Amino acid sequence: MEEPLKVGFIVEGEHDRIVVETIAGRVLPDGATLRTVRIGGKAALGSIYSTVWAFREAAYDAVLVVFDTDADDLESQTTRVRRDLERHGIREGVAICPASPELEAWLLAMTTDDPESLARPRRRLAETLGRTPDAKDYERMARELDLEIVARRSPSFRAFLESLGSIGREPSALTSSMPAQGPFDRP
Amino acid sequence: MTGGQGDVSPLVGRLRELAPDLRDFREILRLVKSRAWGDAEHAEGKVLLRERFEALRVGDAPWQRRGYTFERLLCLLLALEGLDPSPGYRPEGEQVDGFFIRQGRYFLLESKWERDEQPASELYAFRGKVDGRLSGTIGTFVSMSGFAADAPKALRYGKELNILLFDSTDIEYAFAPSCSFSAILNVKMREAARLGEIYFTYQRHLDLLRI
């Protein structure tokens, strides 16, 4: 019998954890183990290699790194994270999935054709709800997302979804956030 | 905590009467340091400090006032944990937010509660203060709004590490009944020694235990 998948996530904070685990729970096979390490903020991205090692030592099948690009360029941030990991001998089994410009843009993608052009999606989300969203709001929104529509409208979400979808197939070399094939596929 | 029937511990009683902006914190600091207090008094004292912290978090005090109150609150928390803190002081030409001692090591404290993340320049400035102290002194930089993405890395390369970074999640745990500033400091010192990481949150440590 095949072992259930074990998938690790590295994110900035609690709301990110809720969103990625909820979406992963909808996409991955039943019984998959999902564990998330919250690193606090992008300031800690330079040290995630040790967390990736920890996931590997625990025999996780894949690790996905999700963070907000904010105002910075997605490709350059992805490259920086990838190079940091490669410097520590990590070249496969990890997908780098920045959310552009913030993960909240994914949640707002049902309300706009171009969520990645939104300025300050986190603030926009609060304005839409009329209050600061709490954990239950994040969970509900992630659960109710139409994944196909969001993937069509948000390239960074599409890349995240593709990374999730390719887990369980043979692992491949580390890729950027927008691979031609899934980051965990053998080329 | 009662010393007898209907009696309230002087420490707990005094903490209950803390001014909203903690302007009377020095008197309480002297009280905390004046003698050994029991576990129950420490526990109840911490609950009272946590209530003040929560009130500060949800309140709408101007940033500067919030920052001052937070600095004083932290000082009281450290005192309850037996870290012998000194409140903020001004040596010539600079401002130091606090100082404490733990297990024979000396720590400078910088605490910030501002709107924006702390940039690398603020960490450099704090590092300058720490570098001018006795060899082995460690700087603990607390920022409730976090740190700019490049800040920790800029401090790390090719230099002796003498700064540890605390963010809001660390402080929330520090005020939690089941945790302490000391426990969080332990984790940070270990990871700074083991990996050279000056920004390693307590939350990350707990999450790794669950992998």
C-alpha cells in the first residue's frame, strides 16, 4: 500500500498557514500529512534551508515555500531564495511559490480579473469585509475559492497549484515559481 | 494570591493598580526586586501584565506613547522573571531602552512598537551601541512590526553575531502563561550559535517540533 504523502510548507505567518493548508487539503489526496513552519516574515527567508533539512530528515515528500512578494520583483526574489537553498546543497524537492503581491490577492481573485495588480490586497480584504479578517475568515475564504477561476486570474496562484498538483510524482530539480512542468516532476 | 484571609499580595495588589501608561512602573520594579515572591504571585502578576499587553495591542494610543508603555511593560515582565532589568537610560549621546542580566550574561534591550518594519539601519545603529559595550554583551532587538527583508542578513555576513531579533509572535509567547521571555531567549541563542541565525522565532521552533 502506498504511503500517504507528507507535504511541508514554509510560510510567513498564521493566516498564510491557514490558506495554504486549506487549499492543499482540497487538492492533495486524502490522508496526506500537511505540516507548516511559520518563520515570522521575509526577513527569515535566508535561513529556511535549515527548515527544509528538517522536513527532509522527517522524510517529507515535498516542501513548498510561500511568501508575499510585496513591492519587490517576483523573479528576483525567487532566484534569491533558490540560490540561498542551493548554497546549502538543496537543489530538489522544494518549490518556491511567492504570492504576488500578497497572498490576500488570491483570496480576492474572485472579485477582480487582475488580482495581482491590486495595491495592498490585505488592506483591500479588510475593506471588503468591513473589518480585519480573522482566522475563520481566512479558512472560509480559502475553502470557498473557485480554484480554476483564481488560477486563471493569478499566475502566482496557478504556479502554487501546479506545484501541489505535481507532488507525488517523481521529484525533480528545484525550479522557480512558474515552471513549465511541476517542480516535483522529473524532467 | 492571598497571604491570609482577604489579604492580597502587595505585588499583585500593586500590579492591579498600574497606571494605564505605566508611569508608576519604577516603583513596581523596585517592589518586584525587593524580595523573593512566590510562584503564585509571579503567575498572577504575569496575568496582570498580559492584560496590559493585550490592552495596548487593541488600543489606539499614539505610536510614541504605545512604544514607551511597551518598554515599561517589558521591563516589568523581565523583572518578574528574575532578569534584574534596568529601565531605559541615556548615556552620553545615545538612548538605551533597557538592560538585563541572565545567567551571568549581559543584554542590552531595544524595543520598538511602530507602524513599519524596522530597517537594517536601525539594527546597525543598535549594533553600534552593543559593540561599544563589554565584550560578550548581547543586544536583544524587539520590534512589534517586524523587520525589513534585508535587515537580518545585512547584520550577519563576516561579523561577530551579537544581536538577537524578537518579533510580535515572540512577545505574545513571552506574555503567555505557559511560556517566558527566558525560554524564548534560550531558543534564539541556541539557533544563533548553531546556525548563525539572529532572527529565529519561537513559533518556528514550536512548528519544527511538530514535523
